Amino acid sequence: MDHIDIIQPDDWHLHVRDGDFLKTVVPHTAEHFARAVIMPNLKEPLTTAQSAMSYKERILKSVPDHLNFEPLMTLYLTDHIKASEMAVAKAHGVVALKLYPAGATTNSDLGVTNIKHIYPVLEEMQKLGLLLLVHGEVTDPSVDVFDREAVFIDRQLIPLRKDFPGLRIVFEHITTKEACEYVQSVDEGLAATLTAHHLLLNRNAIFKGGLRPHYYCLPVLKRETHRLALLQAASSGDARFFLGTDSAPHLASLKEHASACAGCYTASVAMSLYASAFESVGRLDQLERFASLNGPAFYGLGQNTRQLRLKKLPLKVHDAYPYGLGELKPLFAGETLEWSAQLL
Ligand code: NCD
Ligand code: ZN
């Protein structure tokens, strides 16, 4: 097969940062994706509808004129966010709220310290039909970093779903067999996003020939058995799994650092990566469901009308992009990928 055409995809989990950085990364996503769910973990987290709306305006200003792109806005849950803000958020078109356990990842210091603190907020979200997006890792330092997602399911997610059976939840960027199996066991109201890097790489990548910070993200890459389970779930046609790149740009100087930031930058080549992953298991026929149909269905939004062509054409990944006053190095920088993507 030398090409496939799919309905234009959406990215259901994306970091674009702010200020000058937007000019580099927003065009990369808008070139292929029609919409993206924008993560609210800015240096000053987005906790009000007002702040999310002005951020949306700044993002839109960075979209090249010839492209249409819709940022779908989210708010950041803190211990102190007000339940009354939920109706305001809904009225302004905010689609979801993001739960970062405090300390779990980049810019999560103001995240939730105890999920019980936000029960009134969750009650209101359930009533209004606002989605809850979860970074599903416990932060208990006694739990091994590779087990934090699996432990989160038992300690947090199962009790949470019991207390809020009507709350629609997306388990973000899942990385384990346990998470796949848990999502598959729930009939209603739970879905998961999967990144391209977790479908293509296992944890050996972080240590190949030396310590490789560009492969460091959270949740951290896992062993091969988990990667295979993720790939099977994503390509099975199951509507509960859909695309979320978790493309997370950081200055190269902060990635190549004694305490490297977590996050892989994949936005510019994401569809090439997903195509390779699906091709590796002979399931390119399922890519459209995963990338373009399952996400809108879970969020209750319409399907896109344009088409994206994926062509079996070598694509050299840029070594780096200018990024603010520094540079941004994409995952697989300098390597050649097998698929190219183009909006029709
Ligand atoms: C993300 C970031 O840099 O904002 N980093 C990452 O490793 N994925 C945050 C997140 O989604 O955990
Ligand atoms: Zn993320």
C-alpha cells in the first residue's frame, strides 16, 4: 500500500506552552490536526474560564492563515478551584478539567493533593457533563516510578469511578497493560488516549548507548510487554482508545540537563509515527477510527470533513526548530521516518 486517506485527525492531548513558543509549535499541529485538546499546565496554571479564553485567543493568533484549527480548552484542577467556576467554564466552551496529582509531572506543583478536596467540583462536572482528564500516576515516593500508573488505578481511579459513576473520564496517555485492561473492563464513561511514542518505544530507548533525555517523558516508557498491549488496544478498533500525542515541547537546553524535563516533542511528525506503529501490526485500516472517529464520539463532537493523506514516502525529521531564544529538538531528530502526512 503506497498511501491511505483518512478523515482529518484530532489530537486529544497536547501541550503548546505560551508566548513566543506558540509560534513554533501551533503551526506544526495545525498542519495536520483539525482540533486539539490543549493542556492547562502553563507556568501559571489555567484555573478560570477567563484565562482559558484569553489563552485560546493567543493560540489562534499563531495559526497560519491558510489553516483552520480549533483549540479545545481545558482547566487545571487545584485544591482550591471553585465548583461555581464549572458552569462558567461550560458556558465558555471549556470541554474538560485536568487532574494532575500534585508533583506528578511538569508544572503540577499546584495540582490536587487529595482528590477528596475536589469532590464538590467533580459533583458539579458530573452534573454539567464536563469531562475529567486524569494524569493517572500516584506520587507516593515509596511506589516505584514504573508502577505508578498501575497503582493509581487501584488507589484512585476505581474509588473515584464508584463515587462518580456518571462522570466521563479520559485516562490520559496510558502506558501499561493494566491500564488497557482496566479501560476495556469498563462499558460506559471511560476512555484513554495513547501517545505515538508509547506505541513505538519501550524503556530500553532511554538507555540506548547512553542516557537519552529526549526519550524521557511521564508517564515514563515501560517494558515491551506493555508496549505490545498498548499497540493491540489502539489498533483493535475499540472505541474507548483514541489519539493523544502528549507532544510536550521543552527547550533543548532543559532536556539536555542534569535534571532533564519530562516530555517528548512529537507534534510535527505525529501522524507519521502513528502510521508506522499501526503498520507494524498490519492494522493501518484501524488508524482512522483511532485518530479521527473515536475521540469526537467520546467528547460528543462532530467528525471533521477534510481528509489527510498518509504516503509511504521517506520523511527526514528536523534536527531542531528555533524555539523562543533557544531550540526545540523533536523526538527522532535527524532520523528518517517511513510515512509522510499531507492535508488534502
Ligand atoms: C508534560 C509536559 O511537559 O507538560 N510532560 C510529559 O512528560 N508528558 C506533562 C504531562 O503530560 O505529564
Ligand atoms: Zn501531557
